[in-house]
Amino acid sequence: MIDWWNALSVDLKVFYGIGILALTVTVIQMLLTLIGLGGDAVDLDLEFDGPDANHTSGIGLFSSQTIAAFFLGFGWVGAIARASNLSLLLSVLTAFGVGVLLMFAMLYLLRALLSLQANGTLDYRNAVGQEATVYVTIPGDNQDGGGQVQVTIQGRLTTATARKTTPGAVAPGAKVRVVAMSGPTAFVVEPL
């Protein structure tokens, strides 16, 4: 191995060195991500996009992942080009072009993967206007008697505290409509 390295020209040593270092960094990033330590903790995330770019994706053009992808392509393609007896200038230009392509490919891949994330936080305001089923008897006259309803919020069946402002109790199993919020996770309902 040492003899192989010593036999290389300076330009090949530079290309191979960049490629090997970038490959090592990429493998370490992948392993850290697999065990849950990667991502934002080791990310540079310097945003450098056009003025109309969507910056809600969480990853920028100059993140540690995209920079590693650039140098990975640059190093290995440059080494292959020089080993194929291309001129140094043509090798550098080819390596740079492939590096930029890999950088954008990594950016696209990371943004596509991040778009698959979902926020599981329920927003109870989404229940206003929805039909619900009384789960625990709701007393009338805006009393807090421990009434509860079951309503589907964001695709989940949720049980929440409910009250009604009109007179008369509503028994379990009856259908009601959520008309307003009565607190962060409580509703005002009216019978259907």
C-alpha cells in the first residue's frame, strides 16, 4: 500500500487524498445517522439558495452532507480522470462538474427525505366544526360537569373535555357539533 502511494504523482495523491477523506467523512456521517447522533448536531447548514427558495426544508446547499458529496465526487473522478491520462486541467474541470452534480443530488435527496417527516402534534382547533360523539354526559347551562366527547382530529380519534351553553344534559352516544374552543384542549358543543 505504501509503495502504491509513493509511486503516485502529486496530482493523483491530491485527488486520492480528497476522495479517501471525503469517503471517510461520508461513512462516519452515515454511521452517526444510523445510531441517531447525526443530523443537526454535526450539520453546518449554511443556506445559500435563491431568494425564492423554500427554507423550511432544514437543509442548505452548503451542509456537511452536501460538501462531503462534492469532495467525494471531486476526489474520485479527478483520480480516475488523471489515471486515464486526461490533462490536469480537464481532470479538474471534470471532477469539479461531477462534484457539483453530486452536491445538488445530495441536496435533492436530503430534502426529499426530510419532506417525509410528519409532525404528530394535535391542533385541537382543527376539531371546530366537526361532528363528535358524547362519551361522558355533558351537563347544560355551561356547567363544568366533566362532560367528554370523542372527535376525530387530524385522523386520530381523540377524547376531550366538552361543555354546552344551552340548557339540558346530553347523554353518551348522542351526536354533537364542536362549535368553539373552551380551553387549549376543551370544546363547546351543541346537539345536532
